[in-house]
Amino acid sequence: MAQMDLKKYQPYIIIGVIVLFALLTLWTRGIPSEGLVTAEGVNLLGNDPWYSLRQVEQTVANFPSYAWFDIMTLYPSGDVIYWGPLFIQIISALCVLVGATTRPEIMVVASWVPPLMAVAMVPVTYLLAKTIADWKTGLIAAGLIAVIGSNYAYRSLFGFVDHHIAETLFSTIFVLAYVAALLAARDISLSKKNLETLKMPVITAALAGVAYLLGLFNMPTMILFALIVAAFTLVQFLLDFFQDRSSDYLVLVNAVVFAVAIVGMAASGFPHPGLDLSRYTVGHVIAYAALIGGTVALYGLSTYLKGRPKYYFPAALALVAALAVAVLFVALPDIYNLLVANLFSFFGERATTTTVQEARAWSFDAAWMTFHWGLVLAAGGAAALLWWSRERVNPAHVFVLIWTGVILASTMAHVRYEYYLAANIALLSAVFAGAVIDATWKDAARLLGRGGGSRASSSPAATEKQEEPGRKGKKGGKAPEARKAKVPPRDQPDYLKVGTFAAVIAVTLLFAVASLQANLAMATSARYSGMDSQWMEALEWMGENTPDPGVDYYAIYDRNTFTYPEGSYGVMSWWDYGHWITFISKRIPNNNPFQHGVSGPNGSATYFVSTSEEAANRILDNIGTRYVVTDIQLDTSKFHAPATWADPAVGQEPFQPYFLLPESAGSTGYQAVPFNSQNYYLTMISRLHNFDGSMTDPTSQVIYAEYREEGSANTSLPVITRTEQMNATAGAAAVEAYNRNAPAGSGATLLNMYYQYRGDSILQPLERVPALQHYRLVHETPQNVYGNVGESGPDLKAVKVFEYVPGARIRGEGIIEVPVVTNTGREFTYRQESVNGTFIVPYATSGWSGEVKTTGSYRITGIGQTFDVTEDDIQQGRTIN
């Protein structure tokens, strides 16, 4: 039977396999659509995708114009958009092409773009791996990028509409184009006699420049790849110099690539002022010109030192680099900050970045959990590239190694770059697997062929017969039997190579299968993710029941001429929720997930941890806030974030201090345990969310704690030496008595258990918490965070909306109170103690049409005097009596 000639059909088989991997990618990324698509559109994943959809709606309405300034976020200034239009315009163009005009239609179209970009990564990765190795490596790489997990997989799911997957796609396309340009140009010579030979290298380099521009127009982070090129250029010049090889090709490729980038950047304009490389400024042109100039300088230096001792070149480089940095630092500080200081700050870390999940440093545990055996395979791939370059360096291999090193360093500094690193892990893992297969395949085939009776392998008997003539002596006699036994059959496999082949195949499959399983689990769980239903309910209410801010949600405004109209206002919440407020409510948040409006004296962090209502009110007055939205997470698990942003030096210590406690009774080991101090209960977030702005007295037992300070105990935290449950009054007296005569280095205080240890502790202050005078609850969501509790149990809602009002004044002494019933039917009594003979009350007893209502008049306890307050009194700040 004639055997099929697979060589003839190889291209079609390769295409078929790539298509299968692409379909696998599309299927896994599309799984969340089963649960996220609703009649109202798509319940998008995360925070930033909601803002991407806001941009898409705006761009579709003004197609193809793109807004570099947005008035629907960061009230009262509006916010500058610092990323590029490409991702948004791709989605907007698709919406226009398919006729998607309504919000649900636009959301569905947009949600499929990230999975489609992940699909595009499959052939791109194949081509890159094939370019630096062969087609077998390409297929392995294509299969791995189809299943690899991490942030890369999550950020390419249906519903995660953000530019991250586009960053990975366009940067990988640039790497492919740049590598192709290097390989096309590596044997050229810059001479007038060879102009014809420069045609193809120039074209491929120009295409690499276009690929760079695509990445740049998606996100200015693409400048990182200019850094990669710069680092590669320096290393490659050194290698070429030591190998007596011409570096003409580096000059040609870098000059063409970044000349195209400069022209494209200049043609598109500079929407941002200054020299900031994280935005679209003229700083990019300076950086690219410096890269070209640096390449030419390296070429000139290497040419000048040609034929001299090899160590001259690195020594001269170190000297010139030090001199250049010194000159820039002294004479051109702006350029120094642009090219040098920004580089160090990029790989650094601040305390506040620990509150941003994607900006945190990458730990080894997180790395292994994400890529596991892929890390081992990728290390093998890097070793393979180094081994192949041991005699004659391949610049494409060097570039891949430098690319991987810089992306790895970026990921270690900021975990968000995992979605870039996924391409490197897939590529290098495939390089290693492909190299091992090439080195061991013949032996594995021999073993498999023999075991299966294949024609490719002869039997021992046949081999012996074939070798018999060669074993005869000169006279035709047979060779001795012992000699025959020492000659192995020619098709005998090397079992070490066979074992290596099997091990690498097994580990690669283990990596692929484990990654696929993790992706399937993640995609399945994502079907039930999206915005929290309580937040959705609250924001839909806000969009329908609060005044319109008076600006056109879809219009594009000029930053230099726009001013907010009279009657516009901002909404204060934590930055996580800013985009939700913009998109769902079509209201203007005072801060947003770009961490704008968070820090500083008027930032949301300072506001929420403020223990003074007067100071908090000044913040709202300064930034024009009318509504404040709180939630249980900011009140508890996220509380460390505003505390850290407000004062990175102390963080949450003033509010939730840590003490060392024995791990168990009689134990000599200690564990760090957080507690709530009275300062926590006095913060604006606690007074609003936990106590509805009402005066609250302690009603349960508190912890009286005696402790030794860190210095006295020679520990990193204070050590609690004695605790006792007491009522609040007795506890306060005990603290005062102990501290009056406390030993040096010791003290006593009142504490309460941290939320994670006993949930209702957040409702139990250690001392009296004063009422807020200018905040009234106007809406709360139905869910009780404590679950299904009895009527006597605590009832705390997940999300609450407060209105900031002038308040009416009532003269009097003592405590005033008014009964309130919320939109959910929850009842509470708003209580306030007079200050300097005056009450300032936020709730109206008449003339108010909102959902949260008073059910009686204000009454001063003890004397029974009552007062009625109209809504007009509240808004005008009138004095009632």
C-alpha cells in the first residue's frame, strides 16, 4: 500500500492545526458570555472595561473622533486620557460596520474583541517561533499560547474590554517584525555599492516601525519595547565587536524602525504637554532620536576601536555612558529625567502601589501558581538559545533573550505585566521542547518503530545477517562469536535520549493541560462575575433619582475651553467604583480607577479616613461633591487602601493597629493580630456606613489591653501582656488608671476585634461616636451583609448613598433625635448631641419626596420639645427657632 507523502500536505496540516488552536482559544475565551450577557447588555468584568465601553459609546457617536479629555470623570477638573485610541477605534469601527448602535449591541460587539485578539496571537506566535527556530517549534508555541493562563488569559476573556490584550498582541507583532528585520539585514553592508541589497532589509525594518506605531497608538507603555531595543543594541554591539562581526545591520534596522516611529508620532500630533513618556508627548520623539543617535555612536566607536584590544570597547562604553549621564544630569535635567530617572522609577515601588492589585510586585509563589512548569521549560528555552549562540551569535536569539529579561523584570516589579510575559513563556517553552525533540527524535522513532514492527527498523536477525560479510576474515572465515556480540545493532536507540524525549513531552503536556484546566475554571467562574448586583442596583437608582449634572455624556469637549455648568456636581466614592458611576449612573465621580483624585489634601483617601467632619466637609466643598457612596468592602477589607493613600508612612496603624499575641495559651510563639481602635470608628467611612451618620454609644464589651511597646519588648510590634473583657465605661476608667502610673515602655488601651475575626465588631465603637450633621442617607441596597439574621440581629446594607446637605439649624441643648425608615424598610433613629447650643440636622420632616423618610418630628430628649423641618430649610441652611 502506497504511503501518503506528508511533506506535500505539510503546509495544509500546519494551517489546520493553527486553526484548531485558534478555535480552542475562541471557545475558552467565550465561555463567560453564557452568563454575562443580559437584556441590558453585558455585565463586564473588572473596573476599567466599563470605562472602555464609555469611550466606545462616545467614539461611535462621534466616529472616528477620539476624546483626549473627558468631563464625565474626575469632577471638577475632568480627566486627561493618557492611552491611545487604537483599541477603542477598532471596537468602534466594528460597531459601525455591523450596525451596533444601542448600548446592549455595542457591549456585545466590544466584549468579543479581546477573545478575537487572543485568537490572533496564535498565528503571530507561530510565526515568531518559526522565525527563530522551525515550524515544529512554531506549532508548539501556538498551542501553548492558546492555553496559557495568568493575567493574559483573564484579560482576553469575553467581557474584559480593555487594551491589555491589545498591548500583548501588538507588542508581539512588533517583536516578530523586528526579528524578521534583523534576520533580513544581518549580512548587509552599508555601502553605495550594495544599495540593491538594502531594499528588503529596509522594507522589513519599515514594517517593524509600523508595528511599533500600532503598539504605541494603543498604549504609550510601548516605550518599554524601545528600551528593549536599546538594551539589545548595546549587548549585540559588544558581541559583534568580540566576534569581529560588522554591526551595519543594527544601524540600518534601528534607524529605519524609529525614523518611522518619529514620523508617525509627529504626524499624529502630541495631545499631551511636557516630556512624560507615559503619555503622548514630544518626549517620545526625543527618546527615539536618542536611540538612533546612540546606535550611530556605538557604530562609530566600534569602528574606531576595530583592531585594538577587545577590552577597549566595553571600557570606552562605560566611560562614555557615565559622562553622558553626568552631562544630562547637570546640563539637561529634563532630558535626564526623561531618559534616566523615569527608568528607575518604572522598576521601583511605592507604598501606595501595594493597594493596587495589578501594580504589586510579583512573588515566586504567584509566578509558580501562574506558569508552574512553564517556568522550567522557558528556562530551558533560554538555555537553548544561549547554546545555539555559543559559536556564532544569532541576533534574533539575543533579542528574544533581552526581550524576555526586560519583561520578566517588569513583571517582578508590577504583576500586571504577566500578560506580556505569557508570550515569552509560551515561546521559550516551545523553543526548549522543539530543541529536545530535534535532538532525540531519531532515537525515540527507532524505539517506537521497533516496538511497532515498523519497516523503519530491522530485526536483530536481519541486522546480524547484513553485518556478517563485514565480519569475515581475509580468508572468508567467520569472526569469533565473542566479537560479534560486542557490535550493537545500528538502529539501537540511545535510551537516555529517549527518556529525555519522553520527559520533555510529558512536562510540556502537563504544562498545557494544567493551564487549559485553569483557564476553563477561570472562564467558567467569570460567568458569574461582573459588577456586584448591589452596586448595580445602587447606581441604577442614582442614575434615575439624582439631578442631571448638565453635560452631554456623548459629546467631545475641548479641555482648554470647557467649564462645568452651574448645578453640576461630583460623586465621592472610592476609586474602584469611579468608572461604574460614570457608565451606569452617567454621573461624575470625584476620582477614578486611574488613581486620580485619590491622594492629596482633597483626595478621596483623606476624606474617608478623616476623623473630623469639618475637615471632611472642606474636601467636599473644594471639589463640588453632592453625593457620597459607601460600601461594606471599603468599610472593611479595603479600608487599608485609603489609610495607606492618605498617609503612606503610617498606613492603617492609627485605625487598625497590630499587636503581638501568643499563638496559644502558654505558647512562646507570637502572631501579629489587627484590632480596631476608636480612631477607626471615628473615620468618615465608618460613621457613614456603619452608623448612618448618627451618634452612637458603645453597647457591648470592649477589650481592655495592657501592652509593652516595641522598643521595650525588643520586638517589631507592641506585645499584649494582659487582656480583659469590660464594659466601655469600666474599660475607659481602667485605661486612665493604668496609664497614669504605667511602667516605662508600657501602656493600656481599649481595642475591638478586627472585622475578619468578628463581623459585628465594626458596629461596636469603644467610645461615643458623634453624629454627622450634613449627611443624610437617601438610598441603600437590600442585601444585609450579615445574611439571614433574626429581627434582633444586626442589619447592615452592602451599598449606601448619602447626600451632602447644608442642614437646618435648631437651637437647643442635649440630644435631639428623629425616627427614620429607609427604602428597604429598615428603621433607625438619627441622634445628635448639640454643639455650642446648636443642632445642625440633615433630614427633613416635610417637603421631602425621597425614599428614605422620617416618621416623626425632631425631639430633644429629656424635655420633649419637638420641631418640624422642611426640605427647603435643609437646603437653605435655615435656623428653625
